[in-house]
Amino acid sequence: MYQFNFQPVIQNLDLLLFGAWLTVRLSLMAMLFGLVVSVLGAVAKTSGIRPLRWLVDAYVEVIRNTPFLVQIFFIFFGLPAVGISMSPNTAALVALVVNVGAYGTEIIRAGIESIPRGQIEAGRALGLNPVQIFRYVVVKPALRNIYPSLTSQFIYLMLTSSVVSVISANDLASAGADLNARTFASFEIYLVLTVLYFLLALGFSTLFAAIRRVFFTYPAGR
Amino acid sequence: MQLNRRLFTTLAAGALAAGLAGPAAAADLAAIESAGTVKVGMLVDFPPFGIMDSAGQPDGYDADVAKALAEYLGVQPQIVPVTGPNRIPYLLSGQVDVLVASLGITEERAARVDFSDPYAGISIAVYGDAGLEIAGPEALSGQTVAVARASTQDTAVTEVAPADAQIRRFDDDASAVQALMSGQVRLIGASNVVMAQIGAAVGDRFDKKFDLSSQVQGIAVAPGSDALLEKVNAFVAEARGDGTLDEIHQKWLGEPLPDFVKNAE
């Protein structure tokens, strides 16, 4: 019978919590910047300006058809060759933003395309200017339509961020691996890691549900 | 009753294990000389010490040493590929006469096999950009060092580095080396084996800053093969003295046989 020994985990809980805090910060920032990249990408794709569309298409296809591990290695180990050198944590953030931006672009594009032309014309008929139309008639309803897929992509992003330990960033998975290398209490450490990631995902879900209630439950009752 | 049965089972299992292990088969120098071949066990999955060449033949530092040893004994070498876990059983069961298998000399192993004087060694040290002045562990203050997570060098660097040195832990040597070569870090904790491969790729961009620890390797024979061991030791002494080992070391690891091997007892 395996003897559980949570002592190493309890003694080093601060290390794990510090790692978890970095995972949270990394994920939140990647979601925020990723959302901006996604909206810009989706706008460019639906804009009708061909060269712009081709550029975004190329970006989306390259990122969606290559492994995240390769992308992060390229950014951390490859880019210094052309003079772009980033710290592990910055490289991790950039890789996550670039990655989630590509998936988000497609998701938001689908949302924008789900808006019937008639709705935009209705906006015009109401005398809204193009910026107002874009903001209230296109983007907001579009985000509402694709909200579930976008947020599940974001949660997936948070889980994917565990990969960044390969470039020696100090996230939760990395803290777990370091602790494991020192204490060899693999079962206990990864059990606690599992619980922590699960709690983080649950936390993000709750946050997303709250945002949805505040911003996307209109008209009343929906 | 219960206890007796368990005792009996234990004794039976013990007797069986002892029987299977058998007495170590001592190698007879005269028999080797009359057969005209010496059976040498070596690793083939441990570059650059033991590898398979493109023709499927064992090659590497150990293979060259094995050939030199056979030449010294005046017989033909017959190289038998062994693996890390089974190399000592191969020797003790008499399937090979000697092991030139990168076997690190440790006390536990010395209790089971007889080691020659060291013929090779692996050392770990802090290496870095040639322009960087790092005299010792204290100079790591404020510097960033890459290591492979949970490796010997991770433990060693963590132990000696001051608190304000940053240790970046990568999943393996390859990633740590990548970080060094791409300029993400200027220092690395690594073995001379890994650094020899880097040296082959980028020349003298990096040099050794200070040593962390070292492990010497010996040629092993089965216990009781005293005449053979004496001859092997004479070979190691001669090969160290006349530059044979320097030459082989230069060929595979890019530098002459290190002093810590020559000076080791």
C-alpha cells in the first residue's frame, strides 16, 4: 500500500500558490490581449479588404495547424536569432496571446457573421453612426452569440499555459515539477496540482458566468 | 504455522535467488590469450562513449579504448553490446570478459566487480559565454544559469549558487543548451559530454567557469580475475602515459583526457 506523504506539499504550499498566482495573471493577461487580437483579426477578416484578409488567414492557419509547444519554442529559442529576446514569462505571455488570438479570431468571425444584415440596416435606420453600429449592433450581439465557445477557449488557454514550464517560466506546473524534482512525492504533488487547476478553471467559469449576467443578458429574461 | 510457512517461502526464494545468481565467473587471462579474442561489453546507447555507427558497428570512446585494450593484450576484440542495467550481470555470468561500458566507479559497484584505474570520466561544471568572468560560485550573484531540471547539475548549482542567482530549470539538457545557444542565458550547468557536443557545433564561444563535481569510470572485470585486472591496469597506465587516451578523448570529446581522471586513484 502506497504511503501518502503530503508533508513536502504542505511545507512548500507557498511555492505552489505563487505558481498558481502566476498562472492566473498569465491567463488573465493572455485572455485580455487575446480578446483584442481576436476582435481585430475578426474585423480584418470580415472587412472585405483582401490583402488584410489574406494576412489574417495566414496567421490563423499557421497557428491553428502547428502545436503550441513548437510555437513557444520558436518564440523563446528561435526569435533571439533575429534579435528579439524575451524573458521566459514574457515569451510565455506572447505565445499564449498569439495562440489564443488565432482561435479567437475564428470564433468571433463566426459571431460577426451570425448577425443578419437586416440588423445592421436597422441600426442605420435608427440613425446610429458606423462606430455605434459596430459596437452595439455587431460586436456585442456577436460576442453574446459565441460567448460559450469563447470562454471555453479561454479556460482551455489557462490549462494550456501549463506547457510554458518548458521554457522555464515559473507557472503552477513548473512549481510542481521543481517540487517533484526535489521531493519525489509525485503522486501527492500532482494530485494537489490537479485540484488547484480544477479550482482555477472553476473560478474562471464563475467569473465568466458573472460577466455574462452583467453584460449579455439583454433583452430582459435572456 | 503461518509464520513458519512464510519463513520457509523466504528461505526457498533466497536459495533460488542465490542459485540463479551463481558464483561470479572469473575471467582467465590465459584462456583469453589462447582463444585469441577478448569479449568486451560496452554500451551502444551512450554517446559519445558508446554508439552504433552508420554501418551498425559499435563505435565511440569505449569502442576505441576496447580496441586499444585488445591490441595491448595481443588478441582480437569481440564487442558485445550491453545495456546500463544488465552490464554487471553480463560480466558476472561470464558472457563478457571485461566491461568497457562507461561504468562509474562507486562503492556499491566496487563490492561486486573489480575496477581498473580510471580510463574516462564525466564532470559537471558551470560553462558560459567566453567573455564572461566567473571565477567561482560567488560570482553567480545576479547571473542567470540554465540547468536541466532534477539533474545532478541542478542539485549542484542550487547548492553553491548565492540566493540572488537565478536558476532557470528546463525539462532536459537539450532545452537548457538551446537557451544558452540562443542567448537567453549566458551560463549553463552541464556535463563535459554535453559541452563537447556544443563545442563541436559552435567552437570556442563558451568556456568552463568552474567545476561542480566529477565521476570517474573504470574498466571492470569479474572478482577473482586478478591476472587480467593487472594486465588491464598496465594497459590503462600505458595508454594514459603515451597519449593514447588523450588522443581518443580528443577525438570523441574535443579535449585531452581531463586531469581529474589522470589524477584519480
